Amino acid sequence: MGIVVKHVQADKKTGRLIYLRAFPARLIPFVPAGPNGKPPAVLKVSMGTKDPDSPRFRAAFAQASARYDTIVAKARKAATGAYDSLDAPRVAYLGKVFEIEWLEREGLERWEKGPDWAQRVRDGWEECLPGFIEWKGDGDSEAIRQFWSKHARTLLSEQDLVVDPNDPDGFDRLCRELNDAAIRVGPQSLAQFSGQTVELPARPSAPEASAGTDRPSRVPMLETFDDYAEESQISPTTAKDWRPCVAHLVSFLGHDDAAKLTRQDLLDWRNALLKETTKRGALRHPKTVRGKYIGSVKAMLSWAVDNNKLKDNVAAGLPVSVPATEQLRERSFTSEEALAILEASLIPPANKLTKGHALARRWIPWLCAYSGARVNELSQLRAEDVRKVDGYWMMNITPEAGKVKTRKARLVPIHSHLIDQGFLAIVEAQGAGPIFYDPSRQRVEGPANRHVAKVGERLAAWVRKDVGIDDDGIAPNHAWRHLFKSVTYSAGIEERMADAIQGHAATTEGRKYGAPTAAARAEAIEKIPRYVVPGL
């Protein structure tokens, strides 16, 4: 489409697109200072790409625009003196919010982070709580301010509040309230970690917004979700999956106004979801309720708060207990199961399949076996994504072809066994475009490409019904990723290398630096022994 988007320019040296948007001159003194200690005159954000038509550009542009709007809204409030006052009602409200969210967060994290983390928290309380009490008893405002000022600023930012910098007394009141909240929370937190059930305090009503705060009285939820989906970084597929969840909430409430939404409404909705029978005749799984239903609404409300449409995110920290499930087997294929699938892939299909489906059944299991890639990453593979890099044949798993979970492109070496079987000839015959589906057969135009998902669904059904691997303890597509991790471990491939090939996030900050070279990746992949299958 060319570079015609407002506030976007191409870097003269690199050609990468940059979001450049000047702040109004009168607001610059109220813009947060940059690294040099001075407020910047413009917001400058790299879009990370040269292509203005790419999904990466659209996501980065929306994020930069939202960031600009937030900075300007807060600067305008400061410039006009329409500060949010830290009077007694607001300070008490912030202290109660801080207390409740602390308990909710610890209540959830203890299940996610385990016993070692819980012990560290206990030790931390035992070390810090006497100090908090002593500071209060001594009236040591300086110690309280020094410890709690960072927490206070974070809380104000999360609540989208702009306070008068010339009101140190109000800020001190907030710091003292956070210290008091910690004193209230400490015994309750320790009780939680000792296994006792702690009833959370009732969430208070927010005080009236201060003058100058401009929030509409009605915030339509479905419209707000559509705006959030368009401007945020969620994928079109996720947006399509989440919108019905918001619609379900609207139907449950009988109204479409996020401004009227309360925490109790969401608790009632959560309870109804957990008791509701799905189309398959079973109760909805708590993990689905937490991740999909509550998660979609929470993300939407968070965006609405960030964009000054709502005062509070009443879904923040909403608990949904997910019971631990029994795991009766490893989540990877056994060697026998993997060989059965690979052998079955060589058998010409008895029924008539489309060209793409036939190629997917023949090649994607092998590509999974030798790469550990996600099935949908391979389903959307294009001929132009297979190329030589530094003399080695590679697949470029890229967001340009479709959804990639990490949103980052990565090079995956092609094992010599795949080359010997003729995979490169298949790619060459395709010439360009998707290898495993025909885009002309896509019925509905749009970024949420259902064809890619359909390829994976058909492969999973084939594995279960035709190959006969129907154990519910494994996912018939994702099990390849678990098997690949086991195989690379047995082959002596460094974990960092296996993660880079599979697209797993680096586990430490140091591992984020310096991606392995194409040669190193190719050398590593060749350490995987060839699968011995009759007929090859």
C-alpha cells in the first residue's frame, strides 16, 4: 500500500518504519522525561519492519498510537491542573485496592510458583512486617516514604491517576496508607500460606472522579472489545475466539455497559460458567473459564482503563480455581507411536484428498518429527519460506506467513532425511504460496485464516481414527513437540539450541543475546538420528 499512514516514516539508513508523532507544544513540559532527563518533543517508536502491510506493523502501530494517547491524556490533565486529589477517601480506597490485590495475587501465585516461592514470601514477611509496624509506631514518615514511594507511583499509574507534584502531603498520606495496608495484609498472607482460608475484604466503591476526568457514562462492551482487538496485539484468530465470550457476558447481564459492571457481576458469571453444560454435554473446564472467558474480559477492561474509558478493571485478580489433573502418561509420543504415524504418512490415501491435504498428511508429521515446530506453523508454510541461508536449507517460520505464537521469525534447519525423501522437490514444484492449503478455497476473507487451523484438525483426526493413536493422554499434534525435546536431549543437543529451533522463549536474560547461527542450527539438527521406517 506504500507508506501513507500518518505519523509513520521510513528510516533513511535501514528502511525500517518508525512511528514519529509530535506532542502538542504546550503539553511537552508535562510529558514524562526521557533518558536524558528532559521531556521528549516527539514519541519515536520503531515498528520493527519495513512492510506497512504486515501484521507486525499493524500491531506495533496500534500499540504506539495507544501509548501516545495515554501520554497526551495524562499530560493534558497535568497541564490544566485537573489533578486527581489524594484526599482521605481516595487514599483509603487505594489502600484497600492495594490490600485486596496483594492477597488475590499471592493466593493465585502460590499455586503457580510452588513451595520454594511460598517459603521466600513467608521469610520476607517475617523480615519486613516488624519494620512496617515499627515505622508506624515511631511515626517515621521518611522511612515509609523511602520504602513505599515506588509502589505508590506504580499504583497511581495502574489506576490512571495524575496527582499534583506540589502536593507532597497527599503522596505521604498514600505511602502511609500502603504501609498500613501491608500491616493489615501481613497476618492474612501468613495465614494463607499456613493453609487457612482467608476471606478477602469487600472491594470498595471508587470515589467520585476528580474534576477534569473525562469518562463517558456508558461504555458498550462489545464495541469496546472491537476497539481493543483492533488496537492491541492480539491475533485476529484470538479476537474471533474471544468476542463470543464477551457476548456471553452481555447476555448474562442483560446489558452492554462496562461502566455498570461490578466485581460481583463477574463472580456470579464465573459461577454460572462453571455450572453450565457445553455443547459436548460436559461441564465447562475451569481452565477455560479462567483463561478464555475471564481472561478476555479482563484484557478488554484493562485496555479500557488504559484508554481512560473506565476507572477500574473490576476483573483484575478475579480468582478461578483450577484443580490439578491426573497425568497418566508422558505427553510425548512413544517411539512406537511416532514410527506408526510416519509409516502411515507414506501410504497413499484411499479416499480422494485435496492436493494440500494429501501433502500435509505426507510431510507435516515428518517436519514435526525433525523440527519440533507447532503444527499450525508448518500448515501455513509457504514455498518462499524454504531457502538456503549461509549454504544450509532452512524453513523460515515467520509471522508474515500467519500466526506465530512468539510473534518472532526463526530459522529451522531442514534435516537431511527430509531432503533425501524429496521435500525440496515438493517445495520447488509449488513455486510460491502456501504448500499445504489452497488460499483460493478460503471462503471468508480476513486475517483469521481458518484454513491453516483446519489442516491441523484434519491431521489430528487422521492420527486418532486412521492411525489408531487415540489415547486421551496426548495431543495428537502437540505431542511431536514434547517428543522432539526428548530426542534432542538424548542426542546431546544443547537446551538453548533446541529452544531456538522450537521457538521456546529463553529461560534467562543472558540467553536472549546472540541467536545461534544457521550453521550451528544445521549441525545440531543432524545429530537427530534418522527415523527408520519400512519403505524408505
